[in-house]
Amino acid sequence: MPSRRQCQTIVLIGLVAWLPSLVTAASRDLSELLESRVRIQTPVLGPGWHEGLLNRERREPPCYVILTFRPRPSSDSPLRLGVIVQLGDVSRLEAYTGRISNMAQWAGRQSPDLEQDSLWQSIPPDELDANRHCS
């Protein structure tokens, strides 16, 4: 018979395995990710990952957009909006899962977090496609 500690470990492993599927199912319409730090790949901005903030337009059905910011030399520099990318123009979307920080600390800054794949959760292509309502 397994010890109490072994049972706790088994339950914890099961919970960790189950949690990502819960997040994916719960965020089917992406509303759970609103105002979250994301990174995208899109031909609109050229090759590579581009960091931004997931938002939506004020209309129904929801029209999701990613707000990008112009480069800034320091976190004390003012935020300046860059390009607003429609979700329909995004080929890949990932949500940041690292330590939550104030948007002023990362927006418009070339963050080392941007390249650390372990800090980002990929949004499945079918979920991305299900949210391309706007044209």
C-alpha cells in the first residue's frame, strides 16, 4: 500500500497533468487571457517573436487584437503604442507564464524572457482559429 507521501505525489502529478487541459478548455474564447502579456508571430511585423498585450475591440462577437509597443531605452521611458495586430493576422500566439510584472517593466523593452521558450504557453492553432471572428 502506498504511503501518504506517495499518494500526495500521485495526486499532485495528476493535477499538474490535468491543469493545462483545463486552462485550454476554459480559455476557448481567449477572454481569460485578456490584458495578458503575449508573444506572436505575424507577417505584419516581420520574422521572429514580437511581444505585446492581448486586448479586444468593444464589439460583439469579440474581436481580439495584440497591442505592440515601440522600443524604449528604459522602463522609465514613456510607453508608446506601436502596431495593433488583428488576431486574424497572427500565425502563432503564446501566453507568458513567468513571473507577473508591471507592464511598464517589459512593454517596449527587449526582454530576455521573450526568447525563453519555457516561459511561454502555446495557444493551439484550433483555438486561435476559433477566435478569428473579425476581418
